[in-house]
Amino acid sequence: MKTLKLFLMLMFAFELILTGCGKSEPKNTTTPAEKGTLQTAVEGFTGKTAVDYGLKAKEQIKKASEKETQDRNEAMQ
């Protein structure tokens, strides 16, 4: 009888762990879907990822250069 009681208590505890005790958070459906593993692998093999990073770096350099030029022009005046 004690074994059955212990077994039932352990099963109840296990079920609580699996189901959780709190409210579940609502899922945000407005976030864009993440890229899958296959898509990430294909983009890595084809070089698309490197090209994207290169374009992003180019834009950052361009913005920094424009800011530097603007700061230099303001200092000259």
C-alpha cells in the first residue's frame, strides 16, 4: 500500500513538472518567422551571408565617412 501511495505521489509530481504550474505566456504572432536550418546552410554555402555582411559594412563605412566629413566641415567654419 505504501508503494502505491509513493508511486501516485511521484506520478503527480512528475505531471506537475511536465505541465507547469503558471499561466502560459501568449505568443506574439507579429514577429517574423526565423530562418530555418536548411535556408541558413544554403545561404552560407552560396556566399549570400558574406555578401550581406559586406553590404552592411559598406553602408556603415559610408555613414561614418559622411559624419566625419560633416564634422570636419563644421570645425572649419
